[in-house]
Amino acid sequence: MAQRSARKFDFSATQILDEKNFEETTGKQATFVKFFAPWCGHCKKLAPTWDSLAEKVDAEMGGNVKIATVDCTVIARTSRKPA
């Protein structure tokens, strides 16, 4: 798993994506990715809900769907990739 950047979020149930594992992770299976900035108020509000979603999806889907995050202030190039 990628090293977490310094931030106030606790994404313990989510997979942290970076430039090294983004393509591999999202290419293997369905992955729901939250692109966030640590200074963003909306991102801060969503953080607990996102972590709860990750826990529920993991429990109910048995790892068939990944919930992940990309810190756009650290991984700028990945966050600008077209879908």
C-alpha cells in the first residue's frame, strides 16, 4: 500500500492510490476513486462517509470493488488523467 501523505483524514478502509499503483489497481477491478485535496472543506466533510462506504463495500462485495482515494495535492499528474 502507498505511503499516506500528511493529512487529517483517516482512510483506513480505503486504498490510497498514487502514480505507482493507480493504473494497476483501477485496471484490475471496479474501483470507485475519490480525488481530494486536504484543504478542501467538502472533502473534509465527505471523509467519514467515504471511509464508512469503503468498510461496507468491502464487507458486502468481498473485495470485488475497491474504494480508493487520490490526494490531488500530492499526485497532481494522476488526478488530471482523462477517464
